[in-house]
Amino acid sequence: MEDNLSKRIQLICAWCGPAFVVLYGLSWAVLGHNCPPPDPTFTAQQLVYNFYLKYHDGIMLGQSLSTAFGILYMVWACQLTVQMWRREKTPILSILQLCGGLLTSWVLIFCPALWVWCAEMAGSVNPEMIKAVHFMAWYVYDMTYMITTVEVIAIFCLVMTDREKPALMPKWAASLALFSGLSFLPLTFLPYVKTGIFALNGYWSFHTAFISYALFTAILGYYMAKDIKRVRIPTTPALAQALSRN
């Protein structure tokens, strides 16, 4: 592949991060009525009638679109892996970032599909079943946060130790990513907290964690694109070549 074509493809992949933030945010949060999510203290019938039936069409469309747009995060993470890999002698941080990004993408796709089912079946099945699937999806969505936290720790470690100039991104951008990943830690106790800032709809566990997550993804995408434009050499060594770098 010609270098110019490779660079164009990589730029598209880098901008998939900001695109993900916009498209997934609109479909998941706005159309899907997850800003904020429904009250975790709702009974099964309240959840069905005050959320899934009340906003049925928006949830169906928004969460269906989210299952498609979630893949953009995977594309962005793969591109970030390529750019991190170039800066490592042994690409362990790059691979950790890749694995975290792939697993995060799966969660971003899988859980909205469960909420689509809840909206589709609301009113025709037992409300307790709707509530069970609803919370199962939320627990998977939130409590598997460590896959993303490991991803951002890898990014942070590489940026802070990288001596290559110019840098892949500013250190403050990597610090924002780390803050976002660590902000998810209270989600470990999600089943025990139904009200307050650490509930799934609370200001810390929802607003702080998810807003910082969206910001770092979009910001890193911008700096990734800048880095790609600076590259003058073929961007991805073969696996054997990368592992054998001195």
C-alpha cells in the first residue's frame, strides 16, 4: 500500500474517536434517554411504564444505533495501538491498550442491544424480567470498567515515559485519560448504591465518569491525527520486526 493511502486510512481511523463521541453520545444519551439514566430505585412496573413505554420509540432507535456506532471505538483503539507501537521496543503497553479497547468496544455494543430488547418487550412480558435484563445490562456496562481503566493506564504510562520528539500527545491529555479510568472505581459497588453521587445515575458515576471519558477519547483522536500527519515513514512494522527492535 502506498504511504499516502495508508496515511489517509489512518487519519480516518483516528477521527473515529471524535466521531464515536458525537454519534454514540447522541444515540445512546439523547435518543436513548440515558441523560441521566432512569432512577435505579424504580420498581419493575415504574421502570416499564415511566421509562420503556414512555420513551419506547426513542430508546428503540437510539440504542439500535448505539449497537452500530460502538464499533467506531474499536477502530480508534486499533489506530492508537499502531501509533503507540511505533514508540515501544517491546509493545506490551500497546497490546494492553488494544485489548482494553477491543473489550470496551464489545461492551459498548452488547449492552445497548439488551436495552433494545427491554424496550421491544415492555408491556408484553413480566416487568420483573424487564428490570432484570435492564440491570444486568447496566452492571455489565459499568462494572466491567477495569478493561477501560487498564487501557488508559497503558496510554498514560507510554506518554509519560516516551522520550521521542515530538510527543504523541501532551501529558495533560494522557492524565485526563487516566483520571477518567480511575473515576470508574466506585462502580465496583454499584449494586449496593441506589441513590446519591455514586449511583449509576449519580453525578460522579455517570456525569463525571462519562463526560471525562468522552473528552479524552475526542482529544486523543485529535492529537493522533496530528501525529499521523507528521509521520514520514511506513507506519506499522510487521510483528516480528516490532518485537525485534533494538
